[in-house]
Amino acid sequence: MSKKSFSFEFFPPKTDKGIEKLKTVSQELAELNPEFFSVTYGAGGSTQNCTLDTVIDMQKNSGIETAPHLSCIGSSETQIRDILTTYKNSGVKRIVALRGDLPSGMQDIGEFHYANELVAFIRQETGDHFHIEVAAYPEMHPQATNFDTDLQHFVGKIKAGANSAITQYFYNNDAYFRFVDNCAALGIDAPIIPGIMPITNFTQLARFSDATGAEIPRWLRKRLEGYGDDLESIQKLGQDVVTELCTKLIEQGAPGLHFYSMNRTDPSRTICQALDLSSL
Ligand code: FAD
């Protein structure tokens, strides 16, 4: 088994076809022997039941530990307590704890303002039952006003009791390693796992990147844009670039990789196979 941590993220499917497809995808990715799977959670709790159902199905079908994401914005303490109890009773041992974003039109931010408060609440209510992951932003969270304050807020999540972190995706290794160094200088040695977004579709990637503040370097954006509708060339370049990114991350000491699978097998499996995970 690899000494590095490899994991894959999925979103809860909305249709019967999506559920069947995800079953196949998670079984295929389980063959790579990841440390865990994770399943996202809709803003404001909109996919709460879908996340739970997906986590339970996935854990049962794949045999891989599966972590629900849990966002707190818009929720009361009672709601979060009930969800934690359900997860605990369902055998869940790992949670990705987030603030999340209020869906447009929703006014009530609820009883939690930031993710550090959720982490502290999970610890207060459930002790050490859950391994808690939090989000990290090597290129700064899009709503943050400056990098140092954002970094302090990240440190606050670890100090509140998080065990490790998964980053927003990036295509610039320097941003990641500088972030890790800055954390180390502040006494943070919790693993910070790079989030990896395979490139398969430029339009979708550009939309995500605009929303999340994850930068696509100019040279890469121009080359991907230049391919227009030629998906094959986009995928070929994307695969080369992301495989090289992952190789350098691992070579330079990243503790593992967390793949945003987008509920597909091939984009992340191809990269994992090129890295030869079992040898790392
Ligand atoms: P926080 O860590 O609370 O930070 C949010 C902002 O508030 C930052 O700008 C920070 O600097 C600031 N801040 C933090 N603490 C304080 C404080 N104490 N005082 C003042 N300001 C503060 N979204 C979903 O809806 N569902 C998902 O499943 C999901 N999964 C994700 C998984 C990963 C690995 C990542 C990186 C992101 C994910 N997101 C998800 C997106 C995430 O919900 C958004 O980025 C959201 O805007 C911030 O959530 P957070 O937990 O990082 O917030």
C-alpha cells in the first residue's frame, strides 16, 4: 500500500442513471486502493440526504472508507447535531468540514459563520470520533481580502481540531509549496493534500475557475482555448499537464493527492496510472 494518501471526490448523483454510473466509477477507482472517497454536499444543505445515501452506498459497494462533506452555513446547531448523529450511527468516521456558500436568495446564515466554528462544534459534540478534513486555498479564498488573514483563518481551522486539509485545485505548484511553508512557519504540520482537477473540458474548467479563484496560467488557458471544440486535444494536453503537476508535487514532498473525479473514472485513473501509485 502506498505511503502517500490518495483519494477521490464525487458529487451525489440526481438521477437513477447517475446513481448506476457512479456505482461503476467508484468500483473502478476502488481498484486503485485509495485511502478514502469523499462526497460533496449541496450549498445550504440542498443535497443532505443525497450525500448521506451516496456515502452509505459507496462505502458498501466499494469497501473504501467514504467521507461526507458537511457545510454549516444556513444551519442551526440542532440540524448539524442531528446530521452528525446520523453519520456516526451509519459508521462514518471521516468528515470534510466546510462553511459552504449561502445559495442565492437564502438570507438566514444560521448559527455558524465560518468553518472553524463547525470544526470546534464537531469536536465538542463527538470528541475524536471523526477524522476532520478542512479546505485550504493556496491561491487565497475568493472572498478573502488578503492572503495573510486568509492564512490565519486556515490556521484557526486546524487549531479548532481539524486533522488534515484538502486544497482547492491549482495549476501552479509554487502557490501550494509556499502555502505549506507559510503554514509550517506558523507551527502547522497537519497534512495539506493538494486537490487535483483533471482537465477534460475547457469551458467547464474556465467557469469553475472564475467561481473559485483557482488560476489557469495564461499559457495554459491560451493553449486550451485555442483548441476550440477539439476535445481530444484538450484532453491530451490536460492529461500531460496535470500528470506533470502531480509528479512534481509528489517528488517535492506533497503528502498525497485528492482527485476531483467529477464522477468519471478515466481522467483521474489515467493520471494515477502514469504516477504508478503503488510505488510511491
Ligand atoms: P472558511 O474556512 O470558513 O473560509 C471562508 C472565508 O471566510 C475565507 O475568505 C476566510 O478567510 C474567511 N474566514 C474564515 N474564518 C474566518 C473568521 N473566523 N473570521 C473572519 N473571516 C473568516 N462547497 C460546497 O457547497 N459543498 C462541498 O461539498 C464543498 N466541498 C469542498 C471541498 C474542498 C476540498 C474545497 C477546497 C472546497 C469545497 N467547497 C464545497 C467550497 C467551499 O464551500 C467554499 O469555498 C466556501 O466559500 C468556503 O468554505 P470554507 O470551509 O473554506 O470556509
